[in-house]
Amino acid sequence: MEKLAWLVPVLPLVAWAVLLLVGRHLPGGGAAVGILAVAIGWVISLAILFGVIGGADPYHVSTEWAPIGAGFDIPLGMTVDGLAAVLMVVVTTISLFVQIYSISYMRGDERYTFFFAKLSLFTAGMLIVVLADNLLLMLFGWEIMGVCSYFLIGHYWEDVANARAAIKAFLTTRVGDLGFMAGILVFAWAARGFEIERIIEGVETGDISSTTVTLGAALLFCGAIGKSGQFPLHTWLPDAMAGPTPVSALIHAATMVAAGVFLVARMYPVFEASGSVLNEIGILASITMLIAALLALVQDDIKRVLAYSTVSQLAYMMGALSVGGYSAGIFHLFTHAFFKALLFLAAGVIIHAVHSNNMSEMGGLARAMPVTFVTFLVGALALAGIAPLAGFWSKDEILTDAWNAGFAGAGEAATSQTVAQIVFVTGMVTAFLTALYVGRMLWLTFGAAYRGQGHPHEADAAMLFPLVVLAVGAALAGFVSLGDNSIATWIQTEHLPAHGPVTLNVGLIVATTAVGLTGLAIGTALYRRGLPEREYLERVPVVWKTLQRKFFLDDLYEQGIVRAVAGALAPATYWFDQRVIDGVVDGAGLGTRRLARGLRYVQSGQVQWYAAALFLGVVGLAVVVTQVIGS
Amino acid sequence: MPLMYPLVFAAFLFSAGVYGVLARRNAVMVLMSIELMLNAVNVNLIAFNAYLRDQLVSGQVFALFVIAVAAAEVGIGLAIVLLIFRNRETVNIDEVDLLRW
Amino acid sequence: MTGQEVAFLILAVIGGLAGLLVVTSRNVVHAALYLVVALSSIAGVYLLLAAPFVAFVQVIIYVGAIVVLILFGIMLTRAPVGRRVLDNTLRARVGAFVIGAGVFVMLTVFLAGAFGGERIANQAATATEALGESLFRNYVLPFEAVSVLLLAALIGAIVLARRD
């Protein structure tokens, strides 16, 4: 079955092409094509995962795609190991259910077929990243995703704000991508090849110097910062909510943003070899999770709450990876995909029903939309880390790893103890804040009385079915970490052996559960009766203003970077292009015309002109022949 | 006599003819200048014939041919000039530039 | 300086001057008459160079026929008088002078380089009989060709110039 793994990215790619070309004329707008492609991929992915669980060996196949010279070549190959299998299942599952959901959600949209085409292309891109055995191919898939993200966020581009959000997303991730590309070049140069396996071996055997490793790893991480929305490149994620909700669920919750985490996990031996980069990841993750959770507390738009929540949870994953928790990070990715996608899709149902994104216009929906309410509740509690839902297990494992690295002195990670301690502390605080904003979100949306104008009603089966399935996943996914044959075993590689079954630190479990329940309790107490007259934090103007302005980061970027580029660099480049480059082209034309005007006189029609030329030529020739040649 | 004498004389006449062809506007005057050039050529031929003391007297024979051809050429040339004059009321050759761009 | 050379120099000066005046005269008819002088002096030069027959032919055909033809042409085209009408612009004349001078210099230099010190030996005038023999024996083919050429020119001139 592993041999068929290549079909999984290729089928959506084919679906994309088909949908682009003839999708419009197919019945149902061609949605079936996209869904079928992903469904087949889903089945294959599940089969592969079961094979991995059963103890199958990793499968690697590669062929030379294009030789570049100097001993380099661009390979085309795939690695089907446990990590890839887990990600493949995540991506295809979420993609499949999002597409089913979209049948109903996007009904009536004028770009319905194109939407499915974009989703298919995106799925293919992410799967290429997951399966790639070399960094260049991964970059290829990475960029496909970046472009699709742009197209999908800008799906409703008639509204300028949406178009701007799409550009913001694209450009911000592009900044990170520059670092990523530089990192690829550093490693490819050092290891004399693009293959991941080769690079890892080069690092482990010490062929690649430690400075190179640190430099390359830091640069590669830049790409992860951009794509996974870490500080300081996280600003695009909340604005990306301008896209349709299925897009937010697929891309900005479960898959594309997870690509950065996947990158670090895939190249983990490289990162492990560089303690300073791990420290840097840890610090950034701590900052990110904290500010994102704080910002989630003050949002009115339900999708923005979820967006900031995603940023915060991604930081959790990065934090886990920074303290040596390879399997913890991937496990959280796995569970987060389920409950975050669920939350987004459910939010989409709610938004559809009340025709508004703002929680200030919601309320009391528990009675009107019971199924949505229950599934949303499951997802929200999983997010808050309440046992026995999925989020509890993964969050707990992360905090355990951070504790072990920071306080218990397990010391196997290359991270410094201080950083691990910081990660642990911020992790706990963020868990509290997470529970707090989750409680706020739940009560404002479903509790108290309805504050809006419309007539909310439950959604249809096409939208509810994915919700239910994902809710089941969000509830049960946590159990894959238990026992001997756990997810840690699945994703182990020869470079990263599993550490044995998870030992449950009871004290920690109690602490985290307490933190989570406290947060929920406070949230309930504050928002049980619905939206207060003034938000509580508004009472502290400084805090309120800082949070409203998103810690002034957007302003900083706008003034500092965008102004400089758009204001100065862009016009300068434009001038150069118009005057110099076009000038050369125009000049060539003008020059030819002037030359022609001069040469015209050769053909004046006047005999004496011709005669003069004749005699002149004779004299000249005579001189040349005798003087130059004759001598 | 030194060979150079007739040769320089011929060269001078030829150059004068060249000047005339290029500087004159009237077509008939251009024809006259061409005749000058042809005569210069003839002088050259005769001079070399005398210098080389050719058995076949080729230089003089050639000179005769040149004279004959010159006569034919003047006839045709003047016919053309007449035709142009009839059609355009002018014999200024710088006004006859139909083959221009 | 032999008598031959003196005679040649006198004829050359007259002929050269006349030639110069042909191309610079302001009056077309004067130019034609100067042409006569030039052609005649050339005939004299031929005599000095042992080519009496060619000299006679020169006078008969050039002076007698061609110049007359030119005069007829001048008459029929109502040749005007005056520098402005007869000559090209000053710029063109300067250019023409430059080219003419260049040709002269080039010819002189090359010829001097090749035949600088040669002399033409004294010789008897070529007998017309020898000329005739060469013409009708060795060069009979060009002779016939030229006669055909003359026929063609004759017919061509008539066709071109007739009024229909």
C-alpha cells in the first residue's frame, strides 16, 4: 500500500486540473470530483497508517528529476514513514470533511467550482510537503500552499479588505519563506544534496559544522515562523479569517499552519543538534502563546477568537518541540486538527445561521441549534484541555515534557533549562487563559438570550455530518497516546526512537485540570448572563487599548515596513522599470528609427547621389586594396 | 616624352568630368561631363598603346570602340533627356527622383 | 625638352583649361563650345601619340557628330542660363569638388607609383593599314558587336524620341 502513497497528492492535483478545465459543466459543479480524489487518498492514507501501526517499515523511493551540475541533482521522491502517515491521515480527513461541508456552505457561490479546485490544489500541496523526501520538493509544496492560501483567503475579493488580507497573508509568509529558502540552500550546500535523510546524516555524523547547523536551522525555522504564525509573523492569521469558513477550518486550523510544525518535526535531528535554535524556538513559542491567548480574550468576532486560539495552540506545538517533545508536538498537532477544524466548521454553521460573525449578535443558540451546540461544546472543551477529551492528553504531554526538561532535570533535550522553565510556566498560564476565553466564547454564543435580529435554525445534514464525525475524533483522538503501540511509536524514526510509553505525572495532571477548570469557572461567572455592558478589561484602558491594537504590532509593521516599501522602494523600482528598463527597449526602437531616418538618404532617388557614392567607394577601395592588402 | 604626361592629363580630365557629373544640375551638362570622362579614358588607352608599342595596336582599337559606344550612349541619353523634358518641363536631374524611398 | 613634349604641354594646357571650363561655365552653349576645344586638343594629343587615324575619327565623330547632337539637345530642351539654375547647391558642389580632387590624387599617386619613370619611345605613326588589319582580324567580334550596339541605339533613340 505504501507504494500507492504517491497517489494521495497526485489525485487532488488531477482533480484540480479537471475542475479548472471542465468543472463548471459537471453536475453539481464538480464538487464530487474533488471529494472523490480526497476520499480515495483518505482510504489509502488510513491503510498506510494501519500498516505503520502494524509495524511496517518506512518506505522510501526516489528518482532523479533534474541534474543541476556540480554533483547536485533535484530528486523527486517520497518518504512514507510513521510521521508522514499520521500527517497524511490528518490532512486527508480534514480536507475530506471540509469539502463535504462546503457542498452546503458554499452553495450558490458564483465561484463554487473554482473553490473546490483551489481546495484540491491546496490539499495536493500539503500532501507534497508531507511526503517529500527532499527539501526542494517540500519547498515546492510549501509554495503551492502559500499561493492557494492567497487565493482562498481572497475568495470574496470584491471586498477590498478581503483582498488586502490575502495579500497580507501571502507577503508575511513570504518573508518567512525567504529564510526557509536560505536555510535550504545552506543545508543543501553543506550536505551536497537536498535529501532530508542525507542532511540528517550529515548533521549526525558531524560532517556539517555546528555553526552551519545552527545557521541553517535558524533559517529553516524562519519559514516555520511565517507559515505557522509564530511571533513576529503571526499577524496574518487573524486577518486571514476574511476567507470562507471552510478555508479557515482546513488551512488555518489543521493543515497549512501545521506545516511549520511538521517541518521542525521532520528535520528534528537537525534542530536537536543546535541547542541555541531550540532555545530561540522556545522563547518565541512562549511569547506567541501568551499574547495570542490574551488577544483571544477581547475579540468580538468568533472566528478571530478561534484564529488567535490557533496561533496560541501552534505555539504550544512549537514549545513542545523546543523542549524535546517530538512526539508530544506531533500528537498535539493531531488532536488540534480535529477539534480546531470542528470549532471552525461549527462556527461557520453559526455564522450562516445568524448572518454575522460577531458574538455580540449571538447568544442563546443552544436551544435553536442543539447538534451544533453539542459538537461545538466537545471541541471547545477539548481545546480547554478537559479530560478525557483529546486536547487534555496532548496538552498534558507537552506540559509534562516541559516540566521534565525544566524542573525534573531529565536533561536530554538540548534546550537550556531556563527556556524549558519559561515554556512550562507560560504553558500553564496560557492553559488558564485558554479555558477562560473558551468559557467566554461558549457563553456568549450559546448562553443567555439571543441578541441578534435573525431567526437562527439548525444546519442541514451536509454541514452537520462533518461536525459529528470531527466531534467523535476530538473526543477519542487522545487515546492514541496510550499503551505500547502509541502515536509516539508510530512516528519514531531511526534517528528519533520513541521514549517508551507515556508516564503519567499525576501531580501535573491535577494541576493542569485545576487550571483548566478554574478558567472555565471564571469564564462562566463573568459571561453567564451574556455580554456585559462594558467588557471587563475595558476598565483598564491601557490594557484594553494595547489588546485592541494587537500589541501595536500591525501598526509597527504598517508604519515601519509597509510604508517604507510602498512609499519609497516601490516607486523607485517603478521609476527604474519605466525609465531605465523600458527606456532601453524604447531606446532600441527610437534608435533604430533615427538610424533609419539617416540611412534614408542612401536611397534618395537622385542619380548624382549615387554617382558620388560610387566614386567615393572607388577611391576608398583603391586606397584599401593598395595600402592595406597590397603591402 | 615621359609616360606620366598623358596619364596626368587624362587623370585631370577624368576628375574634371567627375566634378561635372556631380555638381551640374542640367542633364545635358551631365552628359557633356560624361563625354569628358570617356575621352580621358581614351587618352589613357592611346598613351599606353604608344608606350607598349603593341603589335595588335589594341589600345587604338579599343579607343575606337569607346568612341563608337560613346556616340551610341549620347544618342540614347539625349533621347531620354528629351522625353523627360517633354513630360516634366524640366531638365534638372535632381527633380527626377522617382526611385527614392 | 623635345619639341614633342612642348607641343604636348601646350595642347594639354589648352585641353585641361577647356575641360575645366566645360564643367564650370554658366552658359550651356559656352560649355558645349568649350567641349569642342577640349575634344580638339585631345585629337591633337592623339596625333602626338602616334595615332593619326584615331585623331581623325575623334574629330569627325566627337566634334562633328556628338557635339552637334548635344547642341541639338540644348536647343530642344530650352537650356536656361545662370549659375543657380545650372549647378547644384554649394554643399553639393563642395562635395563634388572633394570627390573629384580625391579621384585625381588617387589616380596620380597610383600611376606615378607604377609608371613613374617610364618614357614613351619615339615611334612612327601607326599605319592605318595595321590598325585596319588588327580591327578586322583580331577584333572582328567586338567590331560586329559594336555595330549591333549602334543599330540598337539608333532604333532606341528613334523610338524614345518620337512623338506619337
